[in-house]
Amino acid sequence: MGIRGAVGLLLGLLCAVEAAKVNKHKPWIETTYHGIVTENDDKVLLDPPLIALDKDAPLRYAGEICGFRIHGQNVPFEAVVLDKSTGEGVIRAKDKLDCELQKEHTFTIQAYDCGEGPEGDNMKKSHKATVHIRVNDVNEYSPVFKEKSYKTTVIEGKKYDSILKVEAVDADCSFQFSQICSYEIVTPDVPFSIDKDGNIKNTEKLNYSKDRMYKLTVTAYDCGKNRASEDVLVKINIKPTCKPSWQGFNKRIEYEPGTGSLALFPSMHLETCEEPITSIQASIMLETNHIGKGCDRDTYSEKSLHKLCGASTGTVELLPAPSTSANWTVGLPTDNGHDSDQVFEFNGTQAIKVPEGVVSTTLKEPFTISVWMRHGPGSREKETILCNSDKTEMNRHHYSLYVHNCRLVLLLRQEPTESENYKPAEFHWKLDQVCDKEWHHYVLNIEFPAVILFVDGATFEPFLVTEDYPLHASKIETQLTIGACWQGGSARMTQYFRGNLAGLMIRSGKLENKKVIDCLYTCKEGLDVQLPEEVASAVKVEFNPNQSSLSLEGDDIESFEKVMQHISYLNSRQFPTPGIRHLRVTTTVKCFNEETCISVPDSEGYVMVLQPEEPKISLSGIDHFARGAAEFESTEGVTLFPELRIVSTITREVEVEAETEAEGEDDPTVQETVVSEEIMHNLDTCEVTVVGDDLNGDHESLEVDLAQIQQRTLEMSSSNVGMVITGVNTMANYEQVLHLIRYRNWHTEALFDRKFKLVCSELNGRYISNEFKVEVNVIHTANPMDHANNAMVQPQFINQVQHASVDLSGHNLVNTHQASVVPSAATIVIVVCVSFLVFMIILGVFRIRAAHQSTMRDQENGKENEMDWDDSALTITVNPMETYEDQHSSEEEGDEEEEESEDGEEEDDITSAESDSSEDEGGEQEDQQGSSRQQQLEWDDSTLNY
């Protein structure tokens, strides 16, 4: 390397050292900047201004600021150098900013110098400074209400501090423009005002009768004076002065029989007038005291009810419905206003004697006395319900049940025994029920010396028991009376009862069990409730024994209302007693503030049980027939109702549409049509009575198979006037039993006919069938030994023929033609042959006609008014003592009869064997003879000769 090379190298090193000394300082900026930018503008106002300083100034490049660099993610700003020498710069937005999206931005910035030359070599950068920029809002949005409309209800007569609050919002981001500074009611002349917070209140008391609803238009302003984009509608309903009560309660509730449960309060709710409630209690009362014996029960006889409830036999009914077999209650006033519920009235002057034999004189222990009684506050005298006393001479009371000063007393004197010790004799119960004028059920279970009283199923012990000596021995008979006590010494009644009695029963030998007692007392109607699962535990429900009232208790109004809505009325009777049942709802509430606690008034209404469709019980069958005397005298007798049918129907009106044929009337008209519908129900009594003279027990009777009666749990009683079958059972079972009733008469010589009447009923006579009358005729068979002088014995019960020689005025036929000539043997042979020939011809004609008329006979056999003749016992008898001339003429007439029969010209025959065919051809014979044969059978005897 030469000198020049060395000099060049030295100069290069000197230049490098000089350059290092030129850009030796970093730019400097403030550590923190705060800026403001208005949305929709890009210029940012910084404090302090953006200026970068470099100590290398005023050197070119090294002392100049070439740029600013912003650090951060998605920073919507950029920094620009305005003057390199002074280092002044600005920050501006890249795009339009939205304050509503982001109000503030924070990022860092650095300044860079220009380095050591135009290429920017060896550039130096300042430290990082933090920049905070706030975006200023522009009032670009208007207020918007949160709801499309507002609605509320207020009570008249009050001034409210705030009825309703409306609220609007503004989407601007700044406090100034996003705040609602005022609200305004646009609708003029309304008694309302609104404050800056949106609270609406009334400026005067509102009147429901003047305006029931106000409609207001309300607007809002933000603090930038922008008005709401849309005004809002406010509806204010005016209610009458709030009165706490049950709402949605129908006062009249109609119940149609046979429809099951009926909800009583399906839309009911409690208006509490905004008073906070802590607990609620309610009781629902169904008033049925005016229905029957306190409520709707089956109105069968008390004996039948005992049997339905499962009581065993041995019960004796002392107050039965008047009938032929139980007539001692005839003449006793009854309450007929309760659909045949058998209630007897005693006014203090009436009493009845029970016939001997109905109840045994000395009751077997244990025994039971039961009775329904309604009794009010009476006099201080004893009022006898039941009394067994001396019939003559003395006034001793053997046992009695009576009322005295609202006490129920049982007197039970012991019969004479070896010991003369004191024994319990009078048992006293002090009961409010005795004098409350309501129906109650009393049952006395007596197992001496213990006596237990059940009143409406509840047990009561006597509060007082007095003792007495047993009665002295006596042979005096006793008299059982009801409604008073018989005084045998003075032969008069005393201690009359004032009130109503029903169902008086004595059951000897066994006590009544609690299950039967409860069954007898249980009502067929009452209240019911099916609790929803979600509220079953929230509300406590309790019923009284006969379900005529229930009580509810809870603390949640919503659950309470749901239970109320599920309360229903139920009547399980097929034919309930129609009429009104009053309803009452009594409510008590407790509040947080006892001073302002509300009082809920009682709610009252009624259930109207509609009249059930009354059934029409129809009895039909053969009502006129004849049988031979031998059948009446046989052990089987004659069946009275062999083809009896029992049918029950109801008729109802239904509306049907019928097309009108008149011109211009296209719409169908509605017509009412009566429809008959067959229904099934029970019967409780069927009574067969004799029409005419009573039955003579010496030679006639009505009989029935008792085993069949007992198999169907029925009972039978008979007397000289007929037979009564009782017991609650189906119509089919009654029909089967009635088919078995037979009439027997073992002395039929003087008997022409017998007439009977059948009547069936349901519910103790509430529904009664038609009177089905049956007439049975006795066909007498002539005895050949008694009529040896007659050529032929004319059958009984035929029309009198125009022969002077025949007298049918009596039951015994007498032939006035006495034989004056004894006929020869030839004459006898001729008569017998001719008679046999006539008989064979008639028999052939009968067989042909019987085959031809078989179809007609089947159709006609069911006619109710047809006579059914039994002529199996009739015979043809030939009298061999007639003169030859008479027999010869008979032979000629017989030949004529043969020819007429072969030609088919004659329709009537002379033998009794064709009586059935004559019946079958009743219609043809009406045309030929011009008279009806439905009630009487006429014999054609024109071919008979004597």
C-alpha cells in the first residue's frame, strides 16, 4: 500500500468518527397526552400539543423529526409530522368515530429522528408516551320510550302521589345528550301531571261515573332538547271505590240431575284492594235443612233403607207409609211437600196406637230404637215419642222415649224378677239438637244396663241415670203408642208430642253398628272438592259429617283461589228433590297491618236443582183370561201375571230443525218434538189387591214362592185384601217375582170370576205405575154323572142360546126335557155313530184352520184385551134317552154340517176344542157378526140339537 492508500484509509476513519459524533441524541416527547375528538370529526385536540425535541438540532437529519409511530391494536388514529425541524405533529382519526360504540381510546406513541442522512441511517427513537383520547358526543339520537304503551287502573275518589311511571331512554353516549331532562303530557285538559322523572299523578279526585278511562299522549326531551321520536299512549282505567269481596261469583247456579259434580265457583277470585294479606280463612255453607229430613236422601221406607245400609233382619217399622197391610198411620197428618219423604206431623193432639203383634210385648235385649225427629222449644211437660204402657186398669209405663225440657229421656222399667233391687230406669241426655227445630237422627243402642245414644252419627253418654224398682207382676196387657202415652186407668192419651217424626224403628235382639248408623244419616247431596296437586299442601280443607259445609285455611291467596274454584256440588240421587239450596261463603283475613286490615263481606247465592224427568212406570200383559176350575183347585193354582212387563219411560222435548216448504223461506225452522226414552231404575213396592169381595181364607188365597222372594232380598206380606211385596230392587227382579204369584181356590162351584189389581211404585210412592187390572174366569166342566139326561152338556160362560129347553141362568145346567120314551138299542147305535162322524169332521177342520192361523195366533196372543180360554176339560156327552125322531133329525143336520164343512162355507165350529181358533179369527168374526169379541167369547151353537 502506498502513501495515497494510507492517507485514504486515515481520512475514512476520521469521517466515521465525525459521523458518530453527529446523531448522538434520542428525540424527546411528553410522557402523557390527553386528547379530545368529536364524533363525526377526525381532528384530535391534544394537551399538551404533540411536539418532539432532539438535542442534535439544528443538525440536518440528526436534529430533525421524521415521524411518529403509534403502538396498539386496531387504533383508529394516526400521527402526522407537521414540521420536521420543530418536531410538531398532530393525531387524527382514520375514520369517523362513534361515541356510542367507544367513548375513549388509549394507545402509546414514539417519535423518530431522521438519522444521519436521507436514507435514515442510524435513526433514533424516543421513549413511548401514553395517549388518552376521549370521543365527544353529538346529539344525534332522540329519546325512545321503553314500552309501546302504558296501562294502569286506579280507584276513584283518591289522589295519588304516583299513578304510573313512564320511562324513555336516549342512545347518545354523553351524559348531556343521553339524559332525559323532561316529560310532557301532550293531551290537553286532563286531570293529570307528569314530573321530570316520568311519574304521572292525578291533579284532582277521579270519578268513575264521569270517566271510566283516560287516554293520555306523553312525550320526552333529552338535555339537548331533542324530542322523542314517537310519543307514547297511556291508558288509565278508573275503578269504583274498592270493596274487598269475592269476585266472579254467580248467585244462581243451575244443577241438572244426573250430571255429576258441578263447579260452584269456577271464576272466583278475592279482591283485597291491594292490602297485603298474611292468612285467609273461609267457610262454605250449603243450606239443605228445608229438603226432606235435613238434606236430600233416598225416600225409601225406613225398613228398606236399613236393608240397603246392610242392617240384618229383625227391624220393625212403626211409622210406615199407609197401606193395606199397615194401616195404623192412616189419618195421621204427613208432610207432602218433600217428594214423598214420609214425614209425620204431631201437633199435640194426635197419637196412634200400634196394633198388637207388630212389636213383641217384652223386647229382647239387646235392642235398638231409631227415629228421625224435628222438635223446637216446647212446654215444660213431657212429650212422648214412643210409649208402651198398661192397656187397662193401671197407668204404668213399661218403656218410653220422650222429650222433657230439651232433654231426651229413655224410660226402661225392668220386668218382675226375683230380686227387688234398684236398677237403672231413666237415662237422660241434655242436647241442643232436641230443641233447635232441625232434623236429627237419633239411635239408641240398649244393652242393659248400658245405653249409648247416637245423634247424627256422633256418640253421647247420658249425663244422668236414675234408678227404680222393677215392675210388680201383673197379667195386664200393654199398649204401644206413638205421639202420646196411653193411660190404661183413665182410658185416655196424655203427654202429647209436638213436632215431626219419621223412620221410627225398633230392632230387637241385636244392636245397630256404627257403619249402618252412618249410612242412614249420610246425605245424597253435598259439597265436594278435588284439590289440585300443586295446592294440596298449601290449603287446609275440612268437611262436616254430612258434607253440607267445609272450611279452608291458607296463607297464599293464589292457591286459596284455586281451591275455591274446584269446590263443587254433587247430588248422587237418580231423581233428586228439586228446589233451591242456599249457599253462603264466610271469609276472614289477617293482614300485616291490623289497623288497616280489610273485612270481606259474606257472599250469598243458591243452587237451583232442576226438576228431574219424571218416569212413567207402565205395567202391561194379559188382562183377561179363563182357566178350568181344576187348575184353580190344584196345588199350583193359576198364575195371575204370566206375561207381565214392567217398563219405565221418560218424555222430554227436543228441538229439531225442519225445512220449510213455503216460498222465500230458505232457513229451516226449529220445532219441538217429544221423545220417549226407556230408562232403568229400582222399585220398592208392588201391591196386588182384590177387586170386589175380600179373600176368604177358608177356600182361597194368593201365594208366591217365598224362596224366590228371599233370594232377591225382598219381603212379602199378605192379608185378606191382597199381597204386598216390598224391598228396593230392579224392575227385572220384580217382574220375575210377579210372574210367580198364583191364585188358588179350592171351592170353585159358586165362582164365576175373580178380579185383581196390581200397582207398583218407586221411592215410597213418589212415582206410581198405572193400575193393571186382571180378570180371570172359571170354566166349569160338566160331570156326566150329574147330567145323564142331557144329550150334550153346554159349556159354562157362553151366551144364552135361544132354546126354551135350556136354562143357563145358574151355574148348574138343568135339562127340562125329561125322557118320556126309552130308546131302542138301534137308536143308541145310530146316535153314537153320527156323533162320532161329526166329531171327526170337526177335528179335521180344526187341524186345517189351526195350521192356517198359526201366524195370526202368535201375533194375537200378546193382546192385552184378548181372552185366553182353557177348554181342555170340555167334553161332548151324548144322551141316549132322546127320542128316535130327535136323533134322526140330528143325523140329517149332521150330514148337512158335513157337507158345509167340506165346502168351507161355515167358519164357526161347535166344539170347545176350537175356542182358541175362534179367538185367532176375532177380526174376521167382527166383520161377519158386527160386534166386538175382545171382552166376551161367543159360541156358535146353531148346529146343536137336543
